[in-house]
Amino acid sequence: MFVLLLVLSIGCARHHPNHAILPGSPDDFGLLLMAHGGSADWNGGVVAAVAPLRAEYPVEVAFGMADAVSIQDAIGKLEARGVRRIEVVRLFISGESWFDRTEQILGLRPGAPEAPVATSHMHASDHGDSGQSMDMGFWKVKTAASFALSTQGLANIHAIGAVLVDRVRVLSRKPELEDILIQAHGAGDDSQNERWRASIDFHAVQVREFLPFRRVQVETLREDWPEKRTESELRIRAFVKRASAEGGTAIVIPFRV
């Protein structure tokens, strides 16, 4: 239910002025939800969360990190049901994640090549845990639909602070002896990574006000960039060791979808 709330919050976010959906009737409107994807349970949770929306209008999910294959597949299913105006809601932590790439795939900005001649044999990626790697497709999808693209990520949604508080509430025993580490994935670009941390730290205020914890700190692991990950790991390990050395406990709260 909470994921549904997040989807609705992001969907109501400000859209880029050049991405307005063209006027039409309610019957030709549909929702395309983009999500990172993971195990069968992870994907199933996303699909189940948006199930209530299906009673209102057509909904399709495109898993993958802005994968043209899964996006094309989802758009095709929507268009087959008469959808011509598509709201694209991106269920990512940062609103910057794959934003430019998505715009290019949807034809909202130049940069993506034309679609391959034959795409019918391609299967949409679920970015699951099958152990098989799959290249993420990148081309401009074939479509006659118009789009509105959400610009905010989960880190910008006000309700996230309540999620962090709920997670801490379950784990906390003696707040006066506890250090809270909120850990996110992060970005490769240093300036973008700092924006990640700043937006998450904004929500960490609610954790700081919830109980008198010794410290509340936000870190990003940056696991996809080895050199940057090494530096992040040193800070994270130092945080945990300090909590123990001072006779306390470090509680790590993953900031993940």
C-alpha cells in the first residue's frame, strides 16, 4: 500500500513543461511505471502495489534501468488497449536516475538511435537474479503516443521520512547508545552523489527528532564505481567501529526501493 502511495506522489510531481500530455479523452490515458527490477519477489511486489490503479486506467510496468526493450513492450501493450496519452512514472530513488536516457528513448529529446529493424525476438528485461547479464536496449521507441515524464524520485517524496522513522522504531532499543546510518546506493558523479545525500539527509531530520540518538548520518556506498566505493566503505566502517568503541550500537537503515 505504501508503494502505491509513493507511485501516486511521484505521478503527481511537476512535469517538464515540454513533456505535457496532449489533450484527449479519459479513455485514451494510461500509466507506464518504470522500476529498476530485481528478484521475482521484488518485481511481484511492484506489480501488486499498482494493482489498485488498474481499476482506473491501463497500467504497464517496464523493469530495467531505462531499457528500450521493456519500455517498447509496455508501450505496445498500452497502445493495443487504445492508450494514446501515457504518464511515465519512474520509481527510482533519484529523479536524475536515467532521466536523460529515458527522454531520449521516448523521443522527448534527441540522442537515441532509430529502433533496430527486428525487435520482435527481443524479450523485455526484468533485471532479475537469474545470473544472466543482459544489455539494456537503447533506441527511440516506435510509438504514436504522447508522454508526460515524472521528474521527482523517491528521495523527494515527503512520506519517505515516515518510512525511515518506522524502520528505526522497529530496530531501536536504547537510542541514547545508538548511532543511525542511513545508507543509499549513490551516484558515480560526485555532484550528483552529493545531491543524493542532501535530499536523503532532509528526511533524516525526522529520525533525529524521533528519538535522542547519538548520531544520524547519511552515506552512499557507490558500489558500481570501485574507486569511489573503497572510499565510501572506509567511512561506513569507521562509523560502525566508532559506535562500538563508544559502547554503543550502529543501526544501518538501507535507503533502497
